[in-house]
Amino acid sequence: QVQLVESGGGLVQAGGSLRLSCTASGSTFVINDMGWYRQAPGKQRELVAAITRGGRTNYADFVKGRFTISRDNAKNTVYLQMNSLKPEDTAVYYCHAESVLTNYDYWGQGTQDTVSS
């Protein structure tokens, strides 16, 4: 089993920045990909950014140039630096990890990020 604990969300004005962190514990050796998804009210959960254990990244088009994902494998932690935030970035952000053995998806509890205009 893998547990994911997020931190760093909150309220920020448009144009501001937030940094999310997610630390994995438990059977972390099974994890390859880690990333962040978000879900706004009335919308489906969507990928924001992902990173492999080797550091290869993938971003949704709507965050390219504004968000940066990074990872510290020694700490089993993934980060999401969010700059130039917009009101439409308001959502619950979920940390995600995928087992390389079973393709099972692990999720954090979610952190609310609100961007005021």
C-alpha cells in the first residue's frame, strides 16, 4: 500500500503563486509515475502534470509555462509550483501515484486551491 499526503494549498489572488507538496509513504518502491490532477465543481477530474521517476514530465496545455512539476525521489515527494494563477485554476488538487507493478492508482486526500479575481 501507498499513502499520499498533500500540503501547500490555500487562497491566493490572481497572478499569485502556490506550491503544492505530496509525500508518499508505505510501499514507495512500486511507484513510477507521480503527478497532480484537479477537479473543479461540476467538472471531471483532469490531469495537470505528471513526472516519471526518471524526471520526464508531461503537462496539460492549460498550465504550460505557468506550472512546474518536480520530484525528489530520495524524499518520495513530488512538488507542483504554480505561478501566474488564474481564477479558473480554482479546484481541488489531488496527488496521484501509479504502481509500476499493477498500474493501480493511488490518490491523496486533495487540497483546495482558490484563486480570487
